[in-house]
Amino acid sequence: MSALPLLVRAWRDPEQLGQLTPADWDVLLRQAEGSRLLASLGALLEERGLDAAIPAQVRERFAWWKAVEQRHRQSVHFEVTQ
């Protein structure tokens, strides 16, 4: 039986992410990006106060995707309310 994907494990137990290796972070970010869940994963970690456990480069990537998600949300709101 194969292990659950890292993304699934991250959603189930985000506190474990502080133990990830750089290679694990690479896999997790690729899975999250491919699933279009990177901004949501970043928000989850932020809500749980786990930002400090995240490597700086990963935090930058989460911040970038958060900005993209906010811009998309603004664009959709603008289109809907016009």
C-alpha cells in the first residue's frame, strides 16, 4: 500500500510540515500548485501560526500565490458587479 501524497498529509496534519526536508517541500509545492491549492495551503499554515516553521523561500512563494489569488478574486468581483 502506498503512502498518502504529501499534500493530503499536509492538509490532515499541517503541524508536521516543520519537519520537511527541502526535497519534501519541493514535492509538496509541486503537488499544491498542480492542484491549484498553493494559496489555500499557505492560508492554512498562516491561520495555524505555522509560518515560522516554513523556510523563507517557501514563504515567499506562498506570498506570491496569495497575491495572485487576491488579484483573481478582485477581477472576478469586478466582472460580477459591473
